[in-house]
Amino acid sequence: MVKKKPRNSNAPIDFTSADFESYLDYSKHRSCWRHMVAHLHAQKKRMTKHEIEEIKKISEFTTPCFASLSLQSHVYSSLAKESLLHSYGRSFNGFVARLSDEEVARIADMEGVVSVFPNTKVQLHTTRSWDFMSFPEPPMGSYEGDVIIGMLDTGIWPESVSFRDEGFGPPPAKWKGICQTENNFTCNNKIIGARFYDTDNLADPLRDTKSPRDTLGHGSHTASTAAGRAVENASYYGIASGIARGGVPNARLAVYKVCWGGGCSPADILAAFDDAIADGVDILSISLGSEMPAAYNKEPVAIGSFHAMKNGILTSCSAGNKGPYRRQISNYAPWALTVAASTIDRSFVTKVVLGNGQTILGTSLNNFHLDGTSFPLVYSGDAANITSAMSPNIAGICFPGTLSTLKTRGAVVLCNILSDSSGAFSAEAVGLIMASPFDEIAFAFPVPAVVISYDDRLKLIDYIRTTEYPTATILSTETTTDVMAPTVVSFSSRGPNPISPDILKPDVTAPGSNILAAWSPRGLSSVWVFDDRQVDYYIISGTSMSCPHVTGAAAYIKAAHPTWSPAAIKSALMTTATIMDPRKNEDAEFAYGSGHINPVKAVDPGLVFDASEADYVDFLCKQGYNTTHLRMITGDSSVCPSNEPGKAWDLNYPSFGLSLLDGEPVQASYLRTVTNVGSPNSTYHSHITMPPSFAVLVEPPVLTFSDVGEKKSFKVIITGSPIVQVPIISGAIEWTDGNHVVRTPIAVFQQ
């Protein structure tokens, strides 16, 4: 989810950024003293201001921490009872406690403790999208009903018609979970389980409900995108009207609410992973990620998804919304599936008609009707609130209080930047025009509004300056066809992988722009936090939206092939992905990975690149992890055979990455093994696509199989002249048997 921090890090987000999906303020840090004060209040102890200040001083040396994975009982006994916040041990052992720095050091040195790290915050990152991918709705009663998707998000709104359970039988026998029913929450045969977690007291008392119920909208949106039932005539105030459905509407949902108005706690994320694995989910979906890259043994999603992989569960993750800058990608662990965001062939156009007849095209979700009536057009820089000492530059931003109501009342106001419209709204404007580079995203506002390009903003200023009585009107939004789709949206985080550059990330891309899906009626209905309208379906953008598309596709494959490993499902999605046009995506594989998912082809990939826990352990050892650090991730007695680091090239991954220093010669060798999951008797021929300055050798160039499940290995050798100041050079290897095409991208780039 695209994000902008408000000036007050403890206040709700002001929704003035380019993301606007049910968004909250995720503070990087939250002082422990609040929790101490709350604890003392709970004991009815009255405190003076002096006592509170003393607590604050003490808390500066106290950090919420994890002590995770393999623990012995004496560790628990060493903690004061009130320090222990949460423990989990259903799938891996660990606990969360408030510890001083001295206690952290003492606990970390205890026998049996493999990892202690701080509990920093994590951020959250459709009537057309599934049809755009030519993925039909499966019939009721199909094998998807045995697949359970676990959603780690902001909860779910169980009363939404997207989650009705008509026609469903009881939950699968493998299901071992529970439904927490606090505050009138109910499960059914569609939502078969629900839990909520709030170790760090992140719930906003004004917005959140202490239950699995979604009061923000994000969790309902992602869950319905992955597995929502078909709903006719769904729309946002008539915009994008049609049948809204998820990719696998017959699959079951298990909900794990880990995000609140105050953010998402890694302690809760790991607890949810722990429960979900024990509950019996088949696929996990997590549309959130850490703010900054961290080593795999310090990153909660990496640790949780590793344990899920050990138990045969694939974790589908959002790539993050820090694009278009490179090396900003989230959720980069090779055992997880990382999803970028791209457009679909539907866009929303809102027109501005000027008094001289000229029409300017913009984007928004404008359901308001001005009936073609023209109003005075005012540039905000010309309407500064002089009484409050506002300059034209400040007024151009259109913050509340910066504009003179005498000049803006009843006018259409042009602002220099994208905002939540509160400034013009408070200035009694009838409409709002804003400039922004985010032209792929349509936002909803509480007033007639449109977002235009910076170039068009200059045209409007010129019109205002050269016209005695400039006027304009804003028309209602129209739905149009985007002939350029799919392209990766600008906000989608780009690779390369910040921790293991030779593991190409993201893995795939999927629809993540302007997606209509279920919403919580208690969530925001526009970008303005005080908009009190209620909606059941909302249109938002982000890799949070693309992730559940891949989750649904992965569940579809899992239903067809219940014994396939997480790596096999991931490989099927990657090697059958539709090739993206690098001329429309200059970041190439750093933007879209293997390409755009094709769920229909992915269910029959022909060959898969499989990998086990042992393969990932070997990868970590070659990445320089010693036995101690390795166990921080695995939580078991895994051992690295040596402390000699190696390359990531031999991990059986469905892509090839080669990171080089500027001017370093191109020379690399990769070993891969494929498993035949297609025809029993088949022969695959390799075909190489690479710029002529590189030589790619595949040995052997032909693979012949005589049985399903048979494995064959091959080596790939890449050589070439040194590359200098070249960001990325792309190619691919395709294996074909006349029926299947198994494609693996090659990316050579500078670090």
C-alpha cells in the first residue's frame, strides 16, 4: 500500500498520499511507557505527573522484544510474570516480553535461545481483474472447497455477501482452528475460522473492535479478492459496476487479524503464522511488510513463511509500494512468493471542461454530478489566506486554513499537489483539481474532484492567467479501456533483492491497480478521514491488492494438485507467467519478475523447479549464515556444514539472477533440477534468448522423461564481456515439449 506519514505519528493517516487503501499510521516506534501506564491504570493506581515522567525515562531503556523459536522452560521461569506478553509453540516455540537491554543480553546468552530481536512495526502494504486474466469462475462444488486460505490482515466483515456460505458443506476434516466470537463476530462454512492478536496494544479505540471484525476495510478487500463469492451489481457508487468475485470463490477462509489502527506487530504476525500452521491452512496471504530490509533471521515474515514452507504451506506476499525506486522491495525471502502490482485493461477517466470548451482528462472516482454547470476556476496560489499570513506557495498546497474562503467559496479550485481535499473542502469550494504523477490510480474524494498531470496543471494556470473570467466543471467518472495493460504501476516496489541479489525478486506481477472488492462499512469511503458515508465495496490500489490475486491462483493450483510442495506451486506460477513488454516497463524483471500470472496455464506447467527445506538451509549456509544464525530461522537443530560462504546460484529457483560490480566480467554457472509433472513420455528442448554480447550455454540442451515425477538436472553457464553502467540486461531460457512452455528469466545487472 502506498503510504505517506502524517506530521503527528500517533494520529490516523491523513490519506493524502497516493495509496489510500484503508490506511493507518504505522509508527516505526511506540514507547513502552504507554503500556506501563495502562498496566498501572488497570491496577487502579493513581499517578502523579512526576511518576509518569519517571516511567518514561525508564522506558527509554526498555524495548519490546521477541525471544523466538527453540526455547527451554528455564527461559520462561527467568521472566517476571508481568513481563511475558505472549507465548506461542504450536508450530515453533517462542515468546514475547518486555525486556530491558540487560535482560535481552542475558536471555540471548541462555542455552536453547536461538533469536532475540525487537518488536518493530510492520506496515500494510474485483469486477474485472479475474476476467482480464481470462480466469473463469469455477462451478460450485468444485475441488476448491477443500482448500483453506489463511489471511493475515485487518480482519474481515463476516456479514458481507462476498462471504456468504450458501451451498457450502462443513469445513474440511483437516481444519483444527477456532472462531473467536468476541463483539458479535460470527463464522460460517465460508469463513471457517478467525482469530485476533494485539500484543502491543495497537488497537485504536475510536476505530478498532477487539475481535476478528474488520473495521478498516483492507482485510475484507484482500480476502474477497482471493476467495470472495460472486456478487452481482457490485460497484462503488455505480462506478465499476459488475460481478465482483474472488479467484477461488469456493475455497474456505481462515482469518488472522494482526493489523490495527496503530499498525501491525511482528509479535502478532509470528503468533498468527504459528496458529495458522497448526490450524491446517493450505495457502497463506500476507499483504504487509517491514519498513526496512533486514536479514532473514531478523525479519518476521521471512521467519514465519519459512515455518509455513516446512509444513507444506506457500506464503503469498506483497512486494511493497515504494516504487519506482530500486532495491526497495519487501518480502524477499526465496521460500515466499513475492508479488508486484500491475494494471488491468480498465481505467477511470474524469474530465474537466473549461469555459473555452477545452477538455482536460484526469483520473478519480467521482460519482458526484455537477450537471455540466460551470463554476469560477481559481488557482489556490492566488487565494492565499493573507489574514493567517499564508504565502502563495503554501496556499498552492491547499492545506486546511491556507485558502481564503472569500475567493474559493463556490469555485472549482486548482491545487499544486494531491491531497485529501480537506483544505478546499474547508474553504467551501464546489470542486477540486489536483496535480499528481500517480496517473494509474483513481482516488475517491468527498467532493467533485479530479487528479491531473503536472503538464495539464500548467495549461490550467495559463488558462486562468489569460482569461478574464475563467470557469470549469468536473464531469462524473467514465470507465474506459486501457490498451497498454498490463504494465507495472509506478508505486510497485522494484528489485533487486536487497539481501540476496542473485535471487531475482519480485517473482511475478498481478492486478493491483483500481481493484474493486468487498469493504467494511466501518472503513473509510474516500480519502478523507471524516467522510461518514458507508460503502460495501471500494476501489483501491497497491501490492496489497495484487498479492491476493496470486493467493487465489496458488489456491487454485493447490486444489488441483494437493500434494505439490510450496516451491512447486510457486514454480508453476512463475514459469507459465505471461511475458511482459520491457519497452513499457523500463525496470524489466526488477518490476515484474517472471511476468504476469496466468492461472489457467499454471495448473499444467509441464515441469516444476522443486525445493525442500534442506535446499533452503543450504542456501542460507552459502549466504554466510553460521549454524547459530541459521537456527534463528529454522528453529531446529539444522547445521551448516562449513562457514565458507558461497553463491545463491545453485538454489533450485525458477529464475536466474547475476549481480555484478561495475566492470566485473560476466561468468556464472547454475545447476537446476526440474520435475516432470506433465506427460509421462516427453522430451523438452531448450531455447535461449539473450543479447548477442552474452553467451548462454545449457547442458544438456534436451531433457527426456519417461515418467511423471521423474527429475532431470541441467547446468546453465553465462559468460560475456564486463558490463559498465548498465542497470539490467534481460534474457530467458524456454523448455518446450510441443505442448508446454517452461520459461525462466535471466537478469544480469550491477549491484
